[in-house]
Amino acid sequence: MRRPVYLDYNATTPVDPRVLERMLPYFTERFGNPASKGHTYGLEAEAAVEVAREQVAALLGAEPDSLIFTSGATEALNLAIKGVAEASRHRGQHIVTVQTEHAAVLEACRALERRGWQVTYLPVDAQGRLDPDALETALTPQTVLAAVMWANNETGVLHPIEEVARRTQAHGVPLLVDATQAVGKIPVSVEGIDLLVCSAHKFYGPKGAGVLYVRRRPPLRLVPLLDGGGHEQGLRSGTLNVPAIVGMGAAAELAAREMADESRRLRHLRDRLERELQAALPDVRINGAQAPRLPQTSSVTIPGVRADRLLTTVRTLALSAGSACGSGRGKPSHVLRAMGLSEAEAQCTIRISLGRFTTEADIDEALEQLTAAVRRLRQRSVATSTT
């Protein structure tokens, strides 16, 4: 049976075969625990972890010793938000973030609210972008952290991170950037940023490996979430997932080498998809189209056609109605609602995200299948309303 065309790369990416090849020895003959420094097996594993740390650091423009390996972006974001909050509570209990952040950020902030912290959730404009002036206005002497994503996971819209960093630096407020969707797709640098998060499975590495960058100079203090053996400079206790970390390093190395050409190719495919879809269905809208975006993400509103019905109709395409982490909840996207879409419009929106293995033929099939399905569903709706 032929598998569907995969167009949900923002949810997860397949492990690149070149990455898998690097990982495999660490499941078998090089299976050591990097904390076991008294023999060859442990030393081999430790060396592999440090190579991976250097590879990810090179992609981010960071010093290797500023990176903490975690199980993924959600853990890293929780460590950053709660770790800074606990370490800084003597100075203040106020955090500033944005309404369109990933659930991992929003739920971590809500958890702190339940414990007495104050959180300001900043709005975005109709294109999904944050106004740096609004951010600066929200900062107070009690603000201990600002959390702003680099690229939105549903729309691909990019926030003006360099300007945001200038504003937070001017007020002495640490800035946490969730770069999970940006790393590997566009150039990302930690310059001017205090904390940054990314996850291997978003750029053709394995699930189960993430990184938290923590500013070293001047040092930024965090209280760890986990108590244990004090791994990762005391910030993340627990035996390291060596095969996944090796894979993350290999994926970072490939991204650094291939990202520019890949971005150009994917932008061409994304623009063609949007252009021809709107030509076939003139009332289709692309959310965030006037803002800087990731080169391979489209948030598409199709008036009158609910996303859940469309997805069950086009079984030959693997698409999303929004964030994979929010799928199945039945609620309209908080990102789209913050951008001003009505509940009905949000429920008529799909996300198409392309990737390394997307071809022109995949775009041909997506255009054909989506156009036919939308027309069929609309005809069915008209027939139902007239009976």
C-alpha cells in the first residue's frame, strides 16, 4: 500500500539516513555510559557526546560548554522558564511572553501563575508578529524573564528577535528564545540571547534529544528541575541518551552545510503551492503571508471547509490542522485566534509544512488532491443545505 505524501515536517521530520548511520554504533558496540569514565566504553560515549555538543554549538554560534542536552524542547523550555523563575524569585516574580507561543511555554507560565507569579501575555498583529515596543512597555523592575519564539510552529511567522534582544538587554531582562522551528531551516545565532531551545527531531535528527543554551558570561543561574547525579553541569541529571545526542550532532552538521540550498528549494516549492492553490481556489487565504516566514510553512484558511473534514477526505496527504501538540483537542488554534481569525476561520485552517524529502511531484499531488477535495466538500455542503 502506497504511503501518503508527507507534508507535516513542522510536526516532526524523518531521521536522515546519514544521521541514522552515525547513530547505529551507539546502540550496539559503543553502548557505554558517558558518566563511566574508568573504561573505554564510557570514554567512547563521552567523546561522542562532546563531538555532538561541538556540532550543535557550531550551528548556533555558541560555545560548546554553554549547551545542556535534554530530552527535547518541552523539557528544555520548562527548565529555562521554571529554572530562571526559581533562581530569580528574590528579585521579582513577573514574566513576559507572547499569546502565540508553543504550549510548552504557555503551560509552564500558567503553572507558575498558579504558584503566585505574574505573567503578561502580549498580543500579536494580524500577521502574527510581536511589536517590540509592546514588549518593552511590558517590562518592569520585577520582570525576571521574557520568552519569545523565533518562528511560529503553525504559521512559520518570524518574530524580530534581534530587536527583541536589544530591548530586553537594555532593561537587563534575560531573554528565552524558543528556536525549535527555526533551527535547521534558517540561520540562528545565540548572539544577544540569554537562553535558547531547539530539538533534534525538527531538523532530521531523532526524537528524544534537545538542547538548552544558557548564557555563560555573565553566568545566568537556573534551578534544576531534576535532582540526581548532577549531569550536564548540574542542570539536567540523568543518563544521557547517547545515540540520540550523536544523531542531533550529525543532523546539526548536515543542516549547517545544506541549509542555504535547501531553504531556497523549499521556498520555491512553498511559493508555487500557495500561488497555484489560490489560483484554483481564489478565496483561500495564507495566514502571515505579509510577514517574514519560514521558507517551507503555509497556514492556509479555506473558507467553508472545516479542516478536520478535509483531512479525513485527503487520506493520500499527511497534513495538519495546526500544532501536532494540540491536535485532537478540538479547540480552535490559539495562534490563529490571536491573529484575529474567528473561531470558524481557525477551524477551516490547515498547516502544510515541506521538508528535505518533498519533491515537485509531491506538490503536484497536493494541489490536485486538495483542490478536488475542497470542491467536493463544498458541493456536498451546498447539496445538504438545499435539501
